[in-house]
Amino acid sequence: MMDRAVAVLLMTIFYTFYFAKIVIQKRQAIKTNQMGAGNKPRKVLLTERAVCCATVLAAVFGAGSIFFTKQLPTWEIRMTGMAAGIAGTIFFGLATVTMKTSWRVGIPEEKTTLVTEGIYRWSRNPAFVGFDLLYISMCLMFFNLPLVCVSVWAAVMLHVQILQEETHMGKMFGNEYESYKKRTLRYFGKRKGI
């Protein structure tokens, strides 16, 4: 029973960061959610729409699995899942706070500020790492095949979006972004000697 309460708490905190950031920025007249909208290449729009669908389904299946999975994995696997969920929530929370007013959902049409400090010193995509860790967490704690399939689909779509964002960031920030890419890994870590 404790596992279910922890999972609900983790998902609540995680998605509170997400929606609170959107609301806070809306009050500052910043259009945060630009997913699947705007004057973007068709391929980008389709990817963003698929990401949106996949991440919503992963959240729904994750929440449903908390309440409807009957046979839970072993205690050790569930504890590993809890640790992944805690790490994912921390990553995501730090990412949304560190980005300040530059945080967007989807590829922005307007120019923002390149953020390379805080958690972004260690990961170029900490918000996506947070999502992936949350998906891993739910799969470990409440393993079932539909949840795993939707979570893998969401993680793959997030990766495709990251690749598109990297192209966009390269065009928008040029050498500054290329220098950042050389010293900070896509998911987590610093390059040695830089």
C-alpha cells in the first residue's frame, strides 16, 4: 500500500511542476505550451503531436496501473522504481525552475535564452530525463505490458523530439550551443577534458 501512496505522490509532484510552470508563465504573458502548433515544419508538428499523445497516455496508464495492477514486482524492484521516480521528479523540478522564463513545451517559435547553468550543466535535457525516469519508475513499481509499451513509445518519441530540438537550438544559438553540446551530454554527464 505504501508503494501506491508514494507513486501517487511522485506523479502529483511531477505533474504539479509541469502545470504550475505553464500557469505561472501564462500570468507573465508567456505562451509555454507550443506543442504541435505554430508555423513549424510538418515533420516537427507531427512529432510534437505524437509526443503529446504518447506522454498523455503514459501518464494515464501510469496512474491506472497504480490502482489496478494486482500482482506487484518484488520489494527490491519496487524500491528501485521508487528511487527512479524520486530522481525523475527532482530532475524535472530542477529543470523547470532553472529554465526560468525560457521553458517551453515543444519547439518555440520565438528566441529564448540558452540555459547552461544549474542542472543544465550536467544534462542538456533534464526535463526529458525526468520523464524517462518517471516512466521507468512506474514500470518497475507496477509492471504490466500495456504500461511498458506506452512508456517505451513515449520515451522513443521524446528522443525524436530531442533530436529535432537539437537542430533547432543549433540554428538559434549557433556556436554557443555547439560549445555547450561539446561539454554537456544529451542525457546526463560532462565530457572529460572540457
